[in-house]
Amino acid sequence: MDEKTLIAKRVALELRAGNLVNLGIGLPTLVAAHLPAGVNVFFQSENGIVGMAPVPEPGAENEDLSDAGGSPIGAVPGAAAFDSAMSFGLIRGGHLDVTVLGGLQVDEEGRLANWMVPGKMVPGMGGAMDLVSGAKRVIVAMQHSAKGEPKIVKRCVLPLTSVRRVDLIVTDLAVIEPTDKGLVLVEIAPGVSVADVLAQTGAELIVPSDVPTMPVGL
Amino acid sequence: MSKVRKLEEAVAMIPDGAVLMIGGFMGVGTPPRLIDELLRQGKRDLTVIANDTARPTVGIGRLIAAKAVRKVIASHIGTNSETQRQLIAGETEVELVPQGTLAERVRAGGFGLGGVLTPTGVGTVVEEGKQRIELDGVVYLLEKALKADFALVAAKRADYLGNLEYALTARNFNPLMAMAAAMVIVEAEDIVPVGVIPPDSVVTPNVLVDCLVAKEHRHG
């Protein structure tokens, strides 16, 4: 299993039947394909739908139905469409159970930076700031490091997405939970040691005496 | 009285330098013929308020590529390398606004409110220059309402009075913008007789719409 699939499978274990879930662009979208059996959730796309699904078959694309990246999607029976104010009312108003977002950096206080690299990349925050501020649960799904540089750092150098502490970080090496006391190493990936994780982490990690392996089938 | 106008006449009302709200999300729900006509008439120095600038060859992105826009207020420009280039080169002013905040600022503009209090952006660069207000122990930013001279709206169906229905995710910012501009120009895929759209299905009531343009039929 490749790293991204591993991350997606592990994140999927966090979702509960009936949850309203928003998946960010990129790696987080893979989560939809790995829902555990019996766990049916509703996916929101912030451009205005609850109940998004893959396009049912090639040729069935609808020019009025797309995801937040502009790609064609489908809709499950029971889906609902609405305007952008309603969509963000769902997000900010405490109606969204889980958001899964990619990350550029997360720091020791569990704060996420994921929307710009000054001087290099200025895509804009899109819906990310509202999602992190408003979702009941924020899960960051990302590679543990980028080009050898740790993405989990003492203090974010990149502009923050929100000062809200995220709830869980899932990487190709570990599952880490930001808490009042700091970042707790909750699980390690199959075939990875605690020492491997520590070596690729730029922040202090609290390591319990027993760190289980991620419960994902290989 | 029918509000249907010729495309050329509708767009000719828009002067250079106008502030436009344009519906759409990555081009979905952006009125294509109105964009074409803005380009054909060579409008300049526009301020565009929109969710995003799509791609350089799509929707609002085409206005950017043609350098018709002086200022953009949007939540996302990441899919349009040209908007980013013009921003970095200082050719176009870009104000980035969190998407939910943008929706609420437009809504506030149309609903007669001075602004909204939102927790989004507190403690980030978005807070710079804004008033921070604490209410019942929660910190909010005061985000001011947005209004425009014109809203360019895409609808699925309109009747001749201007009652509007939208389709799926092509709705997005359109009904909000139809409330927040002095003049509302709608491009509808179908224009139907009055009474065909039942009152419960009308999302934008006709009193908000000034002018209707039919969408060209697509072939193939």
C-alpha cells in the first residue's frame, strides 16, 4: 500500500455513520474510497452540496454539478444543494462533524498552516479558514515530511490557517494527537519505529510507554 | 413587462471601472455570454468580486487574462497562474477573503447589514486592519459588507419577470450577489413564461432582477 492510501485508510477509521464530512482537495479526497463497511456518511462540497458522490459513469457528467476543484461529481439520493452562505453556515455553525484537510505545517500547539507560502505560492485560503474554525473535528492528513524537512514543527513559520488546535494529525508515519500537554504520539505506521517518527519530527512529541501500530490492513 | 434585453445592450450599461459581482465557482455558475461580451466590448479597470478566478481560459479567468481587471476580491486564485502572476508583479490588486466570510460580506451587503462578526481568521493575517470584538467570551472579527454596481448572475431558469431558479452547485454565490448590486443582469439557460416557475421554487424573486439575457444554446 502506498503512503497516501495508508493515510486515507487510517483517516477513514475516524468517521462514524451519519457524519457530515468535508474533504479538502488533494490527499483528503482519497478518504472517500476507504470508508469501513457499514459506515455511511454524507460528504459536503463547500461549493454547495451535501451528498456528493463520484460521477456514476463516464458520460453522466452534469455541467451544473462539480466539486470545489471544479471537477464533475455525482450526488447520492437524498442529496441537497444550496448557496454559499448556507454551505458555510453548515461549516461555521457547528453542523459539520469532521473536516479532513491537507497541511503544510502543524506546530506543537496543534495549529495548522496550509494556505500559502509567502513569495512562492499564494493560492488563497478558499474555505480552509472557515473549515478549521468551524468544524467539530479537524483532521490533518499529510505526508510526515516534505523533501526531507519535517512538517510537524515547534512553531509554524508559514501563515496560520487558524489558531484553533486541530484534533488529529495522520501521516504516513504516525497518528499524533495535539493535546493541552503537547503532541502525543498515538500510533505508528506498520513497519515504522518510534525512533523513525522522532527523527522526522521537528517538534517535541510525548511518547507513551506503549505505542500501537495503526489498525489498517496492509 | 419583459426584462429580456439584447446581450450587447445589457453589457453596454457597464462602464469601465465598474465594481462587478460575478457568480460562479471555478466557472460553474458563471454567466459565459456576459463574460464573452465584456471582453468583446473591451471593458477595463473592473473590480471583480467573486469566489475565485477559475483558470486563465475559463469564466472570470478570461477577464484576468485580458487584463480587464484592476482589482479582485476573492477567496481563491490558486488555479489561475495568471492571477497569481499579476498579483506578484503588482499589476492587479488582489484581496483574499475566506470563502465563508466572502459569502457573508456579500449577503450582508444585500440584506442591509453593515457587516458580520465571524470567528474565521482570528489570529491570522486576515485579522490585519480589522476590528476584533469579544462577545460572551468568544473573539470575532468585524467583516464589512460588500456591495457592487452590477451583479452578473447565471440562472438555470428565469421567467420573463425575472424570477430565478438555479441548478445544483451552479447556484453558489449567484443568489447572494443578486441581492447586493445596484443593477442585476441575469443570463438564464431557459427563459419561460410567467407562472411556469412555481412560487415555492423561486430562489431569487423577480423584483431583484433588472435585466435578462438568454444563454446561447449549446451544440454537441
